[in-house]
Amino acid sequence: MLKLYGGKFSRASIVQWYLDELNLPYEYILLDMQAGEHRQADFLAINPMGKVPAIVDGEATLWESGAILLYIAEKQGQLPESLPDRARVWQWVLFANSTLATGLFVEANRDREFPKLIAPLEEIFDRQSYILGEEFSVADVAIGSILSFSTIMLDLDYQEYPAVAGYIDRIKSRSAYQKAIGSR
């Protein structure tokens, strides 16, 4: 069974959300970050960076939430068959974890980057329900988690962006999201 290592209020909840979306069994191993369990030799053997989330799935050991999401999607047959379509999924997952997260969560960047990042998303969600169209995908777990976290942790206001606000509401209303993130 897949083992997911996380800490309280960590990005491991993003992976939990996706695992729950797919109704996959997993063992959640909560590390006490305050006590330094993520810096112990047994965990450093899984992730030498000492960060969560990380997974062990048989012979596969991975860290970084985006890599883990893509691994699960690939393993479960949730990625498109064509390389260009798969690359679009990778693009959005990488965008979420790097550009979007940095633009919203790094205070020095936020005022400058927020409108540049959210305006194109507004256009996308004005045309379609999810990032790749009308069907929810792993890309929505990546994008949706960052946007929803921004409303929780930063209290960002999306009032000027009703399509993005609607997307965040759709994300937050999903039962797997509620189970993994919404209940915290």
C-alpha cells in the first residue's frame, strides 16, 4: 500500500485530496515536524531534503507534491494518451507549484504577480469549468489547491474575478477536497 508522509498543515493534504478523489487506499504517516521527525535518518532516506510530502509506493520513492500527483495520475491511467495532451497536464501542475504558488505566497511578488496570474485564469474559467475543460483532472488538484489555500492562508479576495471565485467554490465543494483539506 502507498505510504504518504506528511506534516500538520503541509502540502501532503494536496496528495491526500488526489488519492481520495481516486478512492485509492493509502497509509498516512503524520510526522511531528516540531519534534524534527522529518530530519531523522529513516525519513531522510526517503527525502534527503527533509520535506513533506513524500511517498513510498513499492519500489517507488518520491517527494514534491507535483511529482507525486503526476506519478499517481500516470499509474492510475488518468493522463491523456497523446504526448502534447500529457504535456499540457504537466504544464499546469508545474505552473501551480512554481509560478502560481510563488506569485501568490511570496509577499514581495504578490502585488505585482496577482493580476498577471489571475486575469488569464479568469478568462479560462469564464469559458470552462476546469483548467483543461469540463472534466476535473490532476491539474485541478494542483491549481485548485494553491488557489484555495490562498483564500484560507492569505485571505485573498477574488471578488473582481468571479469566474476564478466560482472555480474555487467548485473545488472546495468536492467531497474529496472536504475530506482532505476542508476539514482542517
